[in-house]
Amino acid sequence: MSTIAMPEPDAGVLARAPQIIAALEAALPAGTVISSPEETRAYECDALTAYRCPPLAVVLPRTTEEVATAMRVCHELRVPVVPRGAGTSLAGGALPTADSVVIGTMRLREILEVDTANRFIRVQTGVTNLAVSAELEVEGFFYAPDPSSQLACTIAGNIAMNSGGAHCLKYGVTTNNLMGVRIVMATGDIVELGGPLLGVSGLDLVGLICGSEGQLAIVTEATLRIVPKPEGARPVLIGFDSAETAGECVGRIIRSGLLPVAIEYMDDVCLRAVEAFVKAGYPNCAAVLIVEVEGSEAEIDHQIERIRLIAEELNPVEFRASRTAEESLAIWKGRKSAFGAMGRLGDYLCLDGTVPVSKLPHTLKRIGELSKAYGLEVANVFHAGDGNMHPLILFNANAPGELERAEEFGADILRLCVDAGGCLTGEHGVGIEKRDLMTKQYTADDLAIQMEIKSVFDPAWLLNPAKVFPLEVSQPHRDAAARCP
Amino acid sequence: MQTNFTDTQLADPATRRSNEILRSCVHCGFCTATCPTYKVLGDELDSPRGRIYLIKDMLENNKVPDERTVMHIDRCLSCLSCMTTCPSGVNYMHLIDHAREYIEKTYKRRWEERALRWLLAKILPHPGRFRLALIGARLARPFRKFLPDARLRAMLEMAPDHIPPASENDRPQSFSAIGARRKRVALLIGCAQRALNTDINDATIRLLRRHGCEVVIPKGMGCCGALTHHMGKVEESHTMAAANVRAIVHELDGEGLDAVVINTSGCGTTVKDYAHLLRNHAIADDASRVAALAKDVTEIMANLGLNDPFHAEPLRVAYHAACSLQHGQQIRSAPKELLRAAGFEVVEPRDSHICCGSAGTYNLMQPAISSELRIRKVATIEATRPQVISAGNIGCMMQIGSATEIPLVHTVELLDWATGGPKPRSIANSVAVKMRELPACRC
């Protein structure tokens, strides 16, 4: 298919497929195991559709105990397991292998406990991100991390990828808002880590689980920090006639000491697509920033005025402060719909690198130059406040060779991010997409430590195979695991 | 999303259209979040994204679909909630319609399934036959527990206690405008609705006349074709749609028409899509003209502006958004604004974007999922403590009405009442509407 290699499936597992499926069906309630080839095909990829492979079977448990049963069966039969939330990963985090069993969390949908006095909510992890905040709405609270796919993505996936979102500039990413987890180990053992208390003593094992991309365990329940909703919040929209000036404006806002809830960036290519869908009346210019501030009306007015003074020094083509809830929604809707709306321009590859905010103008300039060199258009839409970039490379999936060219372009952009002092991923995770670039970011020793930690949790290396660690780097660990009885 | 069709396959216009639709999908998964069947079943195969995958596989490989694929596609309500959610503008409606047509042509259903679908296609679109069937069903209802098939039991359970006689108003004729004529409109009198409830058309005619419309019931109109269309029975649906197009064009080219008014939003979604439905038909141009004139009754009323309301009691109304209205036609605010303008207090249930499970013949063909959706819908509506429930689609009215004591009316019945018409029958007959003791609102 294309440039990122996946290992050969284990012939032994493939040969035992009927027995494996029978064992899962015998151990789990009817309607939990999916194994017909027509049906497993729908689970062959997530939102990174360039890589596809139907799994051996899909298991959709309804309880932690059923997850544990499925894990135990797979462990006993030495079958790789691919955890899956809502399948919205852009990094291929839920890509199956032909010899794997997908265990989905989408039926784990209970809200277990809401405690506003102690500021937490406990949920099963198949609950969607937005459903958590919806549950808290009447109480006047919300769950802060808000990835653009928050309508559909699950808490399980958010924890696996340590997801961020527009509002993370102020409130932090998932790991800053995760207090405890209930996990199912590769062996099927159920373990509780952390809980609804601050400052738990000992090693931060919850922090270890968060962002581990399904390499260590499957998270079935989570205790999440909730925060009271601010009295109000309003975005401003600032348009610039050059990408670099917009990047410069971000740096100046942060440098001034202001801490907006979010600073979002969209360039002209993205604006065109979004305008066609939302019709928010975005200005026709090279780049816009959406800066949201929150607090009381007086605080909001004060902060907007300071942002206006900063922006005006850079001669914006437009400065529009939202006055009503409807205007705020319209401004945000375009940003939140950006990724899907890009589909209107063609196929795209969505990247997720992070650079220091001060390096934004330089990085945007270099991406523009690379775009010309590769002959592929790129749209930039990202969380500018924390330098988390999402260049979307446009290509035609039905044209031979274009995907490979887009991938090379993408890899160059991610190398550019690392060279600028940033990193490969802000929030989407490594998955398979950035797997082979991990050696650019980390030394061999760094990776060895990470793999040793994985071996503690998953000695047989059965969980989410072929992700995160470059295949040649993980080969010795996988070989050792295969020799293990 | 990448597709793999051969040039030969793409020579077929229907496949070419489906290829365009599939290419616009980026597989982002947003649609899963608002799909009612995914919410109930929790399997991606029962979500739009999963179904799109099944359809893609079936069409690309010219497959005779297997039983499981057909099951997942059959489970789609066609509520089109996914189209409201989709940021990429994927036209799921045209894709699933093509899939249904393809399945109907290539897949042989079991005999009892075929018999059932044949029966529904022969009865529902014909009000005379449907009325007889309803009377028969009411008589047979006490014996339903002896029936082996849940779908047959669901059909008997659905038969209402009161089956009205055919209304004189539904015959071809013209009703003059009251006062100066502002518009001349044709009314789509529908099929199943006419047999189940004659009050809706009566109220629509009164309301439109009172607002300066001459209302024409053209000769030769019948079912819009939606019922058979959603079963993949293309020939029947095209024949019915074409008959309506001819009947309406006859009026249009005669005395002229300003609009074709539809008060069953399920039909409205289909009539508005006539241009696509009949695009390869000899009367494609006429079909486009009719589709362009099609308006939901609340659209036309919003355009006309409501007369001063003076007549109705200021009840607390829970507005149920029919999927065909909110998703199929993207009409969300007009009905609520009209009800408010008519003096009612309007409340909306939580998850109003989720289907009630009626969905044409869905409640008959998929009773288990439909019943679960009905339970959820009625619970959210009742939580708003309404005195009356209002909806713009007969299917939803039957579905929700069968599970609540709260009176249920069509939106036009309330608008008609407020501007001088009679008190809607179900409110007049209801003991649930207590004016003095308004229950406290929880929302």
C-alpha cells in the first residue's frame, strides 16, 4: 500500500483462527464477537484510511469483566490485541493486524459517578468526550480537554493518545485532567490506579498509562477532573494577510502575559473549505487566529482590549470580537469542523507536530516552501497557543504515487518540528504514522527505557502491535517475547 | 476516501454517483456519534461509517450481499442525522438509497420477508386498502400473541383504536382563499396519513385558506413514493412519484402554483428530492420544477406570517423534531417559532436530534430497535412535563402517541386552533391537560 511497513502476521495465529474465535464466543455473551470477513472489514482502519487491514475478529464487551475475559482468552492463546475507542485516530492508533483481535470500548457507556463537591466524574471509557461535558452541563461544570473530534471520540482513546484540544492552552491536556483509571492488563487482571484525590503518593502510574497508546493495558473506567464553567467566554477573530504575521501575533500575545483559553490558527486553504460548510463569514485572507478569553464580562472586555492593541501593531485585515453566543458558536463551529470540512478539498494527511511558539513564523514559512517543492497543497489548522501544529497535506488518494509523496512531505514537516526544538506529536499520538520517526526524536537509550516499561506490563508484547516503536528497534524485544513460554 | 471502481462500473450513473459520495467521506467518524442505531447497538457496523464501508465493499466488488450486510443496512432508519453531523457533506441519503436498490435487485430475501415487504408495499401507499387493513388489524389485535413473527405483532399493535372515515376534503377540488388571495398552493394529501388521521389535512386546509391561500387538491395525486423507495422498490416508487409530478405540473401549467405544500415531513424530504429520484426519467425536468416548489407547511407559514393568535389556550408544548424535518429538510426553527408566535410555551426534549424509531415502515420491520428508541424518546419528552406534544410527521405521531398519555397533535392543528380553528380533537378528549395545576419544570 505505502511506505509504513507492518510486520508479517503470525501464521500460527492465522491457522488457529477458528479455535480462537470459538474460544472468544464461548467465553463471552452472544453478540459480542464479530468474525465474518464482511463485518470485520468495517474495522480495518480508523480515520487514517491510507492503512487498512481487517482483524481476525472484533470483540465489543459491555463491562470491564468482559474486557478482562477477552484479554485473558487472547493472552492464553497468544493472540495480539488492538484496543479501539471510536476509531477517530488520525495516527492509525487503532489499525489492526491480520492476526489481531480488536477489543472495542464503544459499548462501555455508563456514567458511574458525578461528584461536584470533590470535582470529579467517573465514567466508563466508551463514553464520548462531549458526553462527559454534557452530563455536567446542569451542574455548571465541564471536562476541559476538547479534541476537535470530541463529538465522537471516546475517553478511552483520549487517554490512550493523551489528547488535547483547543482549550488545553489554559487547562492542560488529558494527563493534567486524569485522576484515576481502572485498567485491564494483558493477562486479563483488573487493576485500579489513582483515584479522585490530589497528590497521590508514590510513582505516577496513572501518568504512565495516559498516552501509552494501548501498549500497556486497556483502560475501561476513568476518574476525570472537572472544572467549573467560567462566567462567560468569548472569542475574537483576527485576520492577517500573511501566515508569518499571524504566527508572530501568537508569540506576542503569550509574551504579554495573557493566558487565553485558546489560540487557534487557520490558513487560507482551510478557510475556503470551512467557509463552504459553516458560512461563518470568515474573512478572505492568508490566515486567521481565533483567540478565546474567559471570565466575567469586565475581565473579557479587558483581555479583548489588550489583544486588540497587540494585534493592531501588526496591521490585521480584520479584528472581530464576538458579541453574542451565536457569533461565538459560528466562529468556533468553523474551527471544530475544520478537519471534516477539509474532505471537501480532497483527500488529506493530517499531521500533528509541536514547535516552540516563538518558532511558529519560521516553521510556517518552511512548510510553505516545502509545499512548493513537493507540489502538494497544505492547509494549516492548529492550536497555535501551545505551538501544536496540524498541517493537512492535500492529495488525491486515487492517483498512484501521491500518497507516498504526501507521506514524505509529512515526514519532512515532522523532522522540521523536531529540528525547531519541538516534538513529533502534540496530541494525536504516534500510532503507526510517526512510528518510524521516533528515532529522530529519541535516542536509542530513550526508546530502550520505554520498551522495557512496556515489557513489564506486556511481557508477551501482544498489546497494540507494531505501533509507537520502530519495527527494527523493537525487533529484539518482540523476538524475546516470542521465545517466552 | 480511496475507492476502487473500474471504468466499466463507473459508466453506470448510479455507481458513478456513489463513487463521488464515497470519495467525499474522510472516515472521520463524527457520524457515529449522532446515529440512533449506533447509540442503541454500539457496533460500528450499525453506524453510518460502518454502513458506508459495507456499501463500498458491496458495490466495488459487484457482490451479492450476504445476510449480515443486508441486516446492517436494513437497520438504518434513514433518519439522516448523520448528514446534519457530517462536516464533509457526504450525501448518505443517496448512497443508502442506491444500496437499498442494489440489494433489492441482487439479494434474495427469505420468503416470509419478501411476503411482508410485498404486503406493505401493496397496502400502505393506498389509503383505501390501508384503512381496510387497519380495521382488520384492530379486530385481530386480541390474538396477536399467537403470531410467530415480532414484526406481525408490531403491525397489529400499531393499529389505532379510532380509524376515521375517508375525508371529503381529500378529494380533488379547490378551496378558495379567505380574504384576498396571496398564494395558490397544491396540497400533497399523502397516503397513510389520510387513513390514520384526517384532522391534519383538514386543519392544514383551514389554516392556509385563513392566511390567504387558495388550496388545490390536484387530480391524480397519491403516495409520494417514499415508502416503497426506502424498501429499494424503485419501479413502484418512480411510478408513484411520476404520477404526482404529472398531477402537479398539470396545475402548474394551468392556473399556476406558488408552492406544493406538504404536511408530512417524511414525504416532504422525498418530494424535495424528486429531481434526483427521477433524474433518468422521461419527466426529469418536470420533476425538478416540482421539487423546487415543494415546501413544508411550516416553511410556507413562516413565509406568510401567522395571523394574530386569539383563540387557543397557552399550553406548554413539547416540540418533537421529526428527523425528516430537522435532518432531511434542515428545518429546525420555523415550527418552534410559529408555535411561540401562536402563544404556546415551547419546550424541547434532550437529544432532540435522535430519531423516535418510527422512520416510515421501520417500526414495523425492526420492532426491537424501534421500540427501544421510542422508550428513550418518550422518556425525554415526558421529562419536559408538557401538556401537549406537537410534531410535523404522522409516523412520529403514531410512534410516540402509542407510548404516552400526553395528547399528541400535528403542529398545524395548534396553529389552526390559535388562529380560529377548532380545538384539536386529541386535546379536547384528553384528561391529561390540566390548566390549573401546571407541573413544575425540571429542565
